[in-house]
Amino acid sequence: MTTLDATTFCRNLEEVLDLAPGTLKGNETLSDWWDSIAMMGYLAMADNKYGVIIPAKRVPKVPTVDDLAALIQEFRN
């Protein structure tokens, strides 16, 4: 399985969160802007763009954008 491209992931997440392109770099903490709607958008993106179903209970345990990408990678393997 190929490695998840961090830049592409950030652009996809920015689209879901209605953020300007280039806003996310990966090291941002989720607590600054994360809410239940953002989480649902992330879960839908994981399914639609990456073909993975992530259990919602796993998402609150990740602290950063990079960790969200790693979670998708974990379920792709």
C-alpha cells in the first residue's frame, strides 16, 4: 500500500473544513478548530477519498492533523 501524501491530505482536509489552501501544514492541534461537524467531514473524506472506514471513537484520540493522516494510513494497511 502506498504512503499517504501529507500535502494532498492537508488540501483535502482544508476543503472539508472550508479553509484556504495552504492553511494546514500537519502539525496543527485539533483543539483549535475541531468539532463534531469537522469530525463527520473527516470521516466522510476518509471514506470517499481514501476508501477507508474509520470508527468514530478512534478520532477523538488523535491530537494533530498529522495524526489524522496517520489514522487513515493505519486503516489503509
